[in-house]
Amino acid sequence: MTIRLVSRRRFLEQTSLATALALTSDWSQAAESPPGKKLGVALVGLGGYSTRQLGPALRETNFCRLAGVVTGDRAKGEQWAREYGFSEKSVYSYGTMARLADDRAIDVVYVVTPNGLHAEHAIAAAKAGKHVIIEKPMCNTVAECDAVLEACKVANVRHSIGYRLFWDPYHTELRRLAREEDFGTFKKMTGDRAFVMREWRWRADKKLAGGGPLMDLGVYLIQAACMAKNGAAPAFVTARELPKTRPDVSRDTEETLQWTMEWSDGAIASFTSSYQQNHDHFRAEAPRGWIDFKDSAFSYKVGPVETSRGPLKYPAPNHQALQMDDFAQCIQTGRASPVTGDMGRRDVVIIESIYRAMASGRREAVAS
Ligand code: NAD
């Protein structure tokens, strides 16, 4: 088998303009700084993802920078201000988000709190006149997604979802294979995403997470399957919850869920997400070939990935830096984001259908 080392030029040819703009200078860095100011980003929620991924990524961005935080811990916010070099005036609490309206240093608010709080925080940001990025999954319910989209429309601000894998080269190749039907149309998809949750956390709480591993992990499989189907949502779903092995951890949400998604062209995806297993795999098959994300399919560093033509080997970019720089460029140029709130809503529609199928035991149509 030959390793497919795709040149940067060829890769850029394969990617959308949006991605290409962000990848022109270096795989691990965003593009050259443009003239003009970097947009100011405020992170809402200084938990694990903000601390370990988004904050550090904002040191690598060229079109935006960390300019504020919203946190329940004032002292922590002031420490972030010192570390990242922004004004302590731009440290807010969840209750003072309305004051963001007067803060000219902040252009974009990035909501990184538990899923059940995304709608409240995104709407507060939109009302303050700020563009919004919301972490995945967009919200607990479709109704909440609609409320966020309406608030953004009324405030005339842009919205985006933290779907960082849109800036991963392997997932970009999956989209290219689908778009160009290089192997034909993908007809069969399989995958698992799971980790072992040793003790209860908000991610297993119905109110704060909206559900169990389907919300947190399954959304990645749904994203990949929709990429393989060129953005099309499935028409029908079925779902089956497996017996709980740790009911003390997964109290009011599922522990392990197996589900299927069926498209109108007959394509079918069979997936599992769990809080008591360890998996990170996705495979898509078409009549003339296949792509297999054998491990770490959705990690910060994706791979190994093989295709029926041989293994793929791409450099590992900083997903989050590219994602945030792309949104900043969308705002600056008026270009559409490839990962808008409408896509986030599509995925929550699918998730709601899967939970309906889990409850009914029947094959359920996916609402539009
Ligand atoms: P976390 O538990 O580490 O942090 C959550 C933050 O929200 C904390 O700062 C916490 O203090 C704050 N918070 C505010 N109100 C809260 C409440 N009522 N209960 C609990 N916490 C509250 O979680 P995280 O891993 O940073 O995840 C945050 C969001 O980011 C989630 O939506 C998650 O799905 C998403 N996320 C995305 C990725 C990705 O790769 N795109 C990775 C990790 C997390």
C-alpha cells in the first residue's frame, strides 16, 4: 500500500474557498494577518474546552484574539485577563452579559457552557449585538435552536457552531469524496464514539446535557454521516438503548445507544455512542471504494485514516484556530459560514428524532 501524501497545493484545490483562505500559510497556523484589527472574542464558560483548547488556539489565530470572558468566578476571569492581555473590564459574569453591548473590544461571543445553557447564553450575546459561536450540540432542543436563530436574526448578527472538524483535512477529504462521488455515492456507514465516564458529570444530566452520549458524542457521527451524504439529512431513524451497566452514572439519560439513519437513496448508517465503552471510529462505503477512520476519527488529532486506494497522511492543523479564524473572516468579508446555526439545528432535529425512535421502538421519520 502506498501512503497518499497529498501536497498542500492539491489539498487546497480540494477544499472550499473558506478552508483554503484559512490554510494558506501553514498547516498548524492560520493565514497571514490581514490589514485591520483582529476581531475580539469573548469565551463564555472557562471549563475544560476553553482552558485547554480554545484559549490556546486564540493565541494562534490571525483574524481574532481573546478579548474577554464570561465566568462565574471573577478571580479566574481576572487571571485570564492577565494571562491573555485583555482588560479586566472585559470580565463578565453570566448575569452581566447584557453589558457586553457597551464593550467595543468584543465582536464575537463563543458559548462554551453545558448544552442546556447554550440557548440562554447565545440569546444574551445576540441581544448585546455580538456575533455568536455556539459549541456542539447547538442546544438541547429544536425549539431552543429556533429561539437562538430568531434572536440572531432580530439582532442582525452572524451565528456559527463549533464544528471544528470542518477544518480537519481528513474530514475535508471525506466531503470531497462525497461531493465528487469519487467512489460513487456513499451507501453504507458505520461508526462508534464512546468514552468511559467513571463518575457522574453534567454530560450525563438530562437538564444540562439534553441527553446522554448521543448529545455529546453521537453528534460527531451524525455530522460525519451528513458530510458523507453531501449535507443531506436522513429521512428515517431507528434507535435502541442498551441496558445500563452504571445506572449511578447515567441516571436519567441513556448510557449506550445504537441507532440507524436511512437516506431517501437507500443509504444507511449504523452507529453506537456510549459512556461506558471506548471507541472513536467511522467508515463510509460506496460502490467503487471506501474511507475508514480507523481510530481517533473525531479527536483533536485525527487518524489513522485509510481508503480503498491506500492510507491517507495529512499534517494535523489546529482545528479550533482555523475554525475561529474562518468565522472572523466570514464576518469581515460577508461570506457565509460553512457551519451555521442552521446546520446545528439540522443535527438537533436528527437527535430529537433518534430519541423519539428510542422511546417508541419504531422507525421514525426525521422532521424537517
Ligand atoms: P466543562 O464542564 O469543562 O466546562 C463547563 C463550563 O461551564 C465551566 O466553566 C462551568 O463553570 C460553566 N458552567 C456555567 N454554568 C454551569 C452549570 N449550571 N453547570 C455546570 N457548569 C456550568 O465542559 P466543557 O468540556 O468545557 O464543555 C463545554 C461545551 O463545549 C459543551 O457544550 C461541550 O459539548 C463542548 N465541547 C466541545 C468540544 C469540541 O471538540 N468541539 C470539546 C469539548 C467540549
